Amino acid sequence: MTDVEAKARAYLGEGRVRVVSSGGGIADVLVRGTAVYAVQLSGGRWTCTCPARVERCAHIVAATLICGPGDFALVERPSDEQRMVKASDLRAGDVCHIGRSPALTLIYDPVLVSDYLRVYYRHNGTEDSAYVKPTDDVRIVTKADAR
Ligand SMILES: [Zn+2]
């Protein structure tokens, strides 16, 4: 368990986490740390008003322990624009979010590299690649073969 996770679990145990609302990919949570911070889930992304400028502060981790990670929350009510597929279903031309990434356009079909899929994508004119597990859920924006 990381320090951040231990701190998050302590917040839960001490009753410092209050879920104001949660569901349908949106959550509103208040966490009392040094001060009271507002933790929110929207568009698959968690944000926190605390000064820690990190991807996942203890307040966000505490909120996800109750509400589930953003991607899971989105699975509850997938819209046509944001449905989930397994990474193994990705093809060249698909537009998708990998983890918390912005919308990425796949350049090639993903390539299996030992147990991982290497996904080549283009974003803002730059080409790059990322590794995902074939069984990972990926949020699809546009499916190439559905056009
Ligand atoms: Zn925070």
C-alpha cells in the first residue's frame, strides 16, 4: 500500500469523507484533510481543490475508494459517444481514451508485445505509443468500422 493510499484509507476510517452525490459518471465528494477539499468526478476525470498538484492526491484516492475509479463510473451508463470496448478490439482509425488520456486517434492496429498491446496513436500532430493489457476497458469516442 502506498503512503497516499494509507492516508486515503485513514480519511475513510476517520469519517472525513462525505459523498454529496455520485452516479452516472459524476461525483461530488467533500474530504476533510488540512482543510475541506471538494473532490469531483466529471468526464472520467477526478479533480481536487487541494494544493497538491498531483494526478491522484489522497483526497481523490479516498473518493475513488467509495465511488470507484472514473472509468468504472462511466461504465454504469455508457452513452453512444462513450462506450467501452476491450483494448483487444481496438483497430486503426479508432478514436479512444486510454486511461485518463485525451481522445487519441489510432494510427495502426495495436501490436501484441508479450502480454501487452502496443497502441500507436496520434495526438495534436504528434505520434506516440502506449501499452495496455488486451483485457483493459477502453473508452471509445469513434469506432473506425462503425463509420
Ligand atoms: Zn486533494
